[in-house]
Amino acid sequence: MTLKGHKELVYDVTFIRGTSLLVTGSDDKSLRVWDLDTGKQVGEPLLDHNTTVLRVAASPDGCWIVSGGVNGSILVWEVATNKRDLQRDVVFTPDSETFASASLDDTVCVWKRETGKIVLGPLKAGRMAYSVSYSPDGKKLAAGTQEHIIIWNTKTGKEMLKIEQRAWRVAFTPDGLNLVSGNHKDIRISDATTGDIIKQFDAHTDNNFHSLAIAPNGTKFATTSYDKTTRFFDLTTFEPIGEPLEHPDGVYGLAFSEDNQLIATGCVDNHVRTWTVPLSESEKELQQ
């Protein structure tokens, strides 16, 4: 399915849990909500950022959206009304009450959704912070930066681990044991306790790696790049799954659906696309 409406490239996408809705953020300064049952946009574009929308994230309870603008603005929206609740990369905690942001000012902050106040930080990342990810239990917060990956204790703000590797994107696996990170076309799977590299490989043909997402069931992850593809990899064998999904232009944001069946991608051609997620070899064996 191809969703058309944005006027500029689509930087990020996210599914809203428990619904058939998809939210997208774009260089056209808007967020848009889409109903995947109909393939139609829901309501009018959300325009309060007045700047490029780089990141969007949905709360685990499906009630809230948080968006980050290129100028450092962060907005929170209520899903039921599309109403802005308060004034770089953003991610919710598992309890949906707080969210974290990464910034090019070398800091990471944790914010209270209800008040918009910082409740942890600013945490010093040392270099520009590109992405953030919570462990499944919410006790750890990881940030990918220009020089390294840092993991903090979310209760105390104490640094627990620093991995000396640049990471444009970083994400905890659903079991919380490992981190998947991407830098240029290089992908690394690291132990989230020791920082030891478990696997390292090139995922794309172009150095402009853009994003990664891990399937909720922990069987696979996907990556996007300016080489015009989305690629899937088995999280057990680290082998490619199926053929790359070909796009007409570079690919930025991506997200898995809650049921692991769909993946949405945002493209430089201004369109959003949804695709059926291919099965890994182990999943195929289980179905036999």
C-alpha cells in the first residue's frame, strides 16, 4: 500500500498500538495520521512544529504521540483528539508516562509526558546524541552518539556502560540482552551488559544508513538506507531474510506493526509504504 499526501520526504513512521493507525513525520513540517484499513489520511495534517519533523514515537498504551522537530522542539499529542498536549529522536518508556529525547547539543533528557518537565538529566552524552532506546523493563536507557553508545540507569542517571562505537541508531532487543546499532552501512549486535560485539556486518551498498527497527517478537530486524532499500535480518543467525524491498528513492523511517506482520517505510519520494514482512527460515520451519 502506498500512502500519498506529504509534500516532502518522510523522515519517520510509527504504528499506534491497538489500532489500525500509522503516524508519519515529514520535511513538509507536518505529522499525518493514516488509517491502514482504508488507506486514507485521518483528519487534517498536524502543523504545530513549523519545522521539519524528524522523529515520531507512539506510547505503548496507544494514547499518545511524541514528535521531535529539527529545531529541537518536542510536542506531545493525544491520539483520540489529535490535540497537542504540551509544549531529535524520541522514545517512550514502557509505562507511557515519560519519554526520552536525544539532541545535537550532546545531551539526553527524560521528560514527564503530563507536565513537559525534565525528570532526569540533561544526561551528558559527550558528543552529539542521535538516538535513544529503552530496555524492555524501562530500567536502562541507551543513546547512540557521534562517538559511542552510552547506557544509563533510569532511576539514578548513573552511567552503566560506554561502548566505543559511533551509532546513528541504537535499539534494545525485546529480551533486553543485546543492542542493535547502525553506523553508515555497518550494523553491530552488542551485548548490552558487557558491550562485547557479537556480530558486525555491512547491511547496505550505500554508506548512508538511515534507520533500524526490531520486530516486537524479537525474531528479526530491518534497516533502511539511501541505497533505496529496506533489508531484513534474522536476529538469531544474522543472515538476510528474503530480498530487499526496493523503493524509487532513498528510504528513511521504518516501523513494525504490533503483530509483526507489516512494516511501514518513509521515502524521499514523499510517500509512505506498507509491506508484508517476510518470514525467517526458523519461522517457516515452525509453520510446517
